[in-house]
Amino acid sequence: MIQHFIVIGNPIAHSKSPEIHSLFAAQTGVEINYQRQYCPDDAASFTAVIEAFFKGGGVGANVTVPFKQVAYECCVARGGLSEHAKVAGAVNTLLLNKALLKNGIPIAEAIYGDNTDGQGLVNHMTSLGWPLKDARVAIIGAGGAARGVILPFIEAGIAELTLANRTVSKAKDLVSELSAASEIIAQQQIKTCTTEELEGEFDIIINATSIGLSGATLPLSDQLDGHYAYDMMYGRNLPFLQHFAARGAQVSDGYGMLIGQAALSFERWTGHAIDVAVITDAL
Ligand code: NDP
């Protein structure tokens, strides 16, 4: 039987998720129909579209910009959240909470949210052979993407984490919020600084800012070095990666993270694990 999925966002025409999920379907033999779903940019429209989708027999939905926080609120009021979604304050994967359905609660009350973005990044780095255990990690950026990866990194056993951001108060606020939300984040004692102040040698440095969209470059200190540098953006000619590659680091863009988070969503919905390396090669 064909299983129905959507990715909901605004804009949505550019989304690569249908292509990625069709490769997952081919790899696992699961029959799927995965569509891009446009939605007006307001919470009421989002909730109406999602309810209609699940009432119509939909199995799972991916959520992208600008609805990840709206989806989080929707799940708080309904079927619940995974620990990663709770701490991230954002949802990228929706499914039905079957336990609630069994108790006879209507479908609209059983929408459950997960967040696979951070674990998708951790899995991509692991597949690249980048050592996370005991690593000294610096993340530049304190928006939604940074927020979603902090718990998975700490769970992966990193030794130290520094969060740098253009607006340092946002980095400090993020650390306070996450420390209040999660005991293991509170124990990590995350350091904060401005991007210019980030100095020293790290094992892994991650660009989790959206600066690449503007074509500008980050004001990086000459005293900053990393063995591995990762830009969550993807595409060619990323100045952040060029900078660290020139200093001898191994580098990667965020395309593998995109595939990694999608693979975890697919597994959540269908129970089938994906061989991500095969998909990455195919793409
Ligand atoms: P947000 O808008 O939530 O946060 C943006 C961050 O970028 C803030 O820390 C902001 O700093 C910083 N920033 C923006 N412009 C500049 C600038 N000119 N100079 C310095 N810092 C700047 O975005 P997200 O966290 O959602 O996304 C960040 C990036 O991650 C995007 O490029 C997105 O495409 C990518 N991403 C990739 C994924 C993947 O699967 N590969 C998944 C999710 C995100 P300040 O606080 O000072 O404003």
C-alpha cells in the first residue's frame, strides 16, 4: 500500500526532500508518495493543513522554514514531543502518536513531533570519520540550527563546547535556555563569545549561521584553527570552508546533514534504516 508524506514550508518549490525520499523508497522497497506542500505563513493555516493531511490518511510530514517553531507549538498542545524536539524548541518531523490513537483520541489530538536535524549532522560527521568523542567543538551561530545540534553533540560525547555569535547576548540566552531545559546540557558548561573573539585550536568548527545567504564572510580571528570545519549550508564556494581548507583542515558542507536528517525521518515513519552513503553517492 502506498504511504503518503509531505514536506510543508513557505517557500517550498526548491525543496529537495521529494527526490531524497524517493531514493530512500527505492532502497527499502517501501511504496511512497511524497509531495511538496505550500502553506500560507500563519499558524492557523499550518495547523489546518496538517490536520487535513493526517485525517486524510497521511503517514508523516517534514517541516521546514518558517514552520519549525509553529509545529513545535502544535505538538505541545497535541500528541507530544521527542526529547530532541523539546530541547530544540523546533520540530522537523511529524507523525501520529499511535499510542494516543489506540486510546480512541481523535487524530487531530495525536500529532507527535521529533527533530532529526542535529542527529542528522552527528551521523554525517560520524560517517565522514570525524571523531566526536572527547572533541573540542566550536559552533558559530545561535539560531535555530545551532539550537538543534547542541544536545545531539553532547550525547555524542564531546569534551568541550564554545558557542560564538555575532550577537553574543543571543548565544548566552540560548545556553541559559538549553541548560534549563536539559540536565546534560547544564553539566556541559558551554562557553560563549563573539565570533571575532573565538580563538585557539578546536577539533571541529561549525558554521551554523545564515551568513552564506548574503555572500558576506564571517570575521574570523587569525588565531582560530580547526582540524575539521563544517558549514551547515551546502553548495560550492563556501568562504568558511575555503578559509579552513587553506589552513589544512578537512572540510564538509551541509548536504550530508540534509540527507541524514531525512533518513532519520524516513526511519521514524517506516521503520526502515537507510544506507546514507549509497544515497549520498547517488545524489
Ligand atoms: P537563524 O535565522 O535561526 O539564525 C541565523 C544565525 O546566523 C544567527 O546566529 C545570526 O546571528 C547569524 N547571522 C546571520 N547573518 C549574519 C551575518 N551577516 N554575520 C554574522 N552572523 C550572521 O537561521 P538557522 O539557524 O535556522 O539556519 C542557519 C543556517 O543553517 C542556514 O544557512 C541554514 O540553511 C542552515 N541549515 C542547514 C541544514 C541542513 O540540513 N544542512 C538544516 C538547518 C539549517 P545573530 O544572532 O547575531 O543575528
